[in-house]
Amino acid sequence: QVQFVESGGGLVQPGGSLRLSCAASGSIFRIDVMGWFRQAPGKQRELVATISSAGSTNYADSVKGRFTISRDNAKNTMYLQMNSLKPEDTAVYYCNLRGAGTSWTNWGQGTQVTVSS
């Protein structure tokens, strides 16, 4: 079991910025990829961004150019810098991780991001 502590969410106006943090602890062995997901009300959870242990990143088309994912391998911590936020970015944001050849692990509580004027 992995424990995730996501933080940094809140209420922000359109065009604003937030920085999410994720601290992972527990049964963690050889993390390969860490990722941020989000789930808006009434919608399925979607993948927002991933980062490999080597630092390679991938983003959903909807956030490219606005969000930046980063990680500190030594601390099992990951971040998501979100700029130029839009109302459609409103969701609960979750972090997760997986080892090489494995699936995503259990979920944490997430952190709420609300973009509204």
C-alpha cells in the first residue's frame, strides 16, 4: 500500500496559477513513472501528465503549454505547476505511481482545484 498526500489545491480565478504537491510513502520500490490525474464532477478520471524516473514528460493535449510536471526522486515527491488556469480545469487532482511493467497503484484523497470568478 502506498500513501499519497496531495496538497496545494484551492480556489483560483481564471488565468491564475496553482502548484500542486504530492508526497508518496509506504510500499514504494523502484518507481518508474509518476503521474497526475484529475476527475471532474460527473466525468471519468483522466490522466493529466506523467514523468518518468529519467525526467521524460507527457501531457494531455488539454494542458500542454500550461502545466508543468516535475519530481524529486530522492524524496518521492512530485509537483504540478498549473498556469493560465481555466474553469474546465476544475476537478479533484490525484497523484499516482507505477513501477516498470506494473499498473498504477492505489489512490489517495486528492486535492480540489476550483477555477472560478
